[in-house]
Amino acid sequence: MYTFNLDSKVILITGGYGHLGKAITESLIFHGATVYVLGRNESKFLDSFNTNRMLGENLFFSHCDVSDTTSIKSSFDNVYKNTGKIDVLINNAVYLKGQSPELMTDDEWNTGIDGTLNSVFKCIREVLPFMKKQGNGKIINVSSMYGMVAPQFEIYNNFPKFLNPPHYGAAKAAVIQLTKYYASYLGADGININAVTPGPFPSKDVQLNPEFINELSKKTCLNRIGTPEDLAGAFVFLSSDASNFITGQNIVIDGGWTAK
């Protein structure tokens, strides 16, 4: 019987101590997984999780800079040596700079593509030897609703500092295609690859602006923004044996934003 129980699963998540990553990590552990949070800043990791002692024995940090192939290799190697397997990799980390659709520099564009798309490719490439060796594995890539639809720019007219930049959406659209590509390529190896696409999940800092949050809320069918807990369940499902026949899919969690 396939269930959502993750007791035997070793799960790696990049960027697992951020606004959304923290809720995903906590939910995976609640369902029994052993989770390695991959990131560059152990202090942020400790700050995020030190108030929840229940997570301790199933939660670990592994230093990993997703911009650097050597760092990714080292992190994956260390986890595999400690556990003997890697059941699931969640590609959640992102970094970028620049915002203006008209004034963005080449360097800003390249940094955003590298931190949103290239880093995902590198992590997929470097985890494959482990998953192919064990004959199974699951990869979950995080995209965005702005990889599916263009921003509705009227939302941002009075809030230009929150404008979604062009390289972010372009890279997130590519993440969806990359997911489908590798799902097709790796199906015979017993490796499932899917994407999760969040909609409006603004950070706590952005939520300090109620007028902007109201504009986001009105664009959904449910008339509210998402909470991190709204997102976490999809990762539990895709990590579990309940999703063993699902691959190449994009699960959209946007409160109905893209359904309108």
C-alpha cells in the first residue's frame, strides 16, 4: 500500500532554510524523512530551526554552493557516504540580481539565469550517478507561476520595488521544460522528475505592505495569498511512494491564479 510515510527516505533540499524551504523541510521531517538542508550559510540554517528541537535527530546541514559544481559534488558525496543513498533531491535554491526590464545589464541577466536555471541543471547532473547506481530516485524542481504566465503589470504600478524581473520568469519556464526533458530521458532508470510551481507566496517582509498583498490576493480564485504550509504538502506527496507513477508533471499551487 503506497502511503505518504517517508520514514525510510533520505531527502536533500537546496535552500531549505528560507521562507518556503523551511516549511517544506519541517513537513518532510514530520512525515518521517531524514532531511539534509543544502546551503551556503550554516548560521542561517541554525537560526531557522533552533527553536524546533523535535527536528534535531532527522535534520542535518550540508554546505553547498549551487553556483559551484565542485561544491555540489562534495555535498552529494558526503551525504551519500553518510547514508548510502539519496532518495529525493529538491531543487529549491535561487539567487539573482537585477530587476529592470529595460535597464538590466548583461551581468545581472547572466547571474539570474545562472541562479535560477543553471544551478538546477548542475544539481540534476551531479545527483544522477547516485540515483542511477541505486536504480531509483526522485527529483523535484521548483518553478514559478511566472514561468507559465507573464506578470500582470498593473499590480506593480504602485509597488515597483516588488516587480518580478524578466530573467526570473524566463528561467523558471525553462525549469519546467528541463523537468519534462529529464523525466523522459531518465524514466527507464527508475527516476521520477516533477516540478512544483508556486503562485503568490510573498515573504514576510513583503507582507508588511497590506495594499500590495491585497492586489495579489484579488488575482487568485481563493482571494488570498499562499502560506508556506499550503505548499509543503505537494513535496511530501511527490517524495512519497504515493507518487511512484507520476513523472514529467508540473503541479501548480497558485490559488487558481493561472486558471483565470
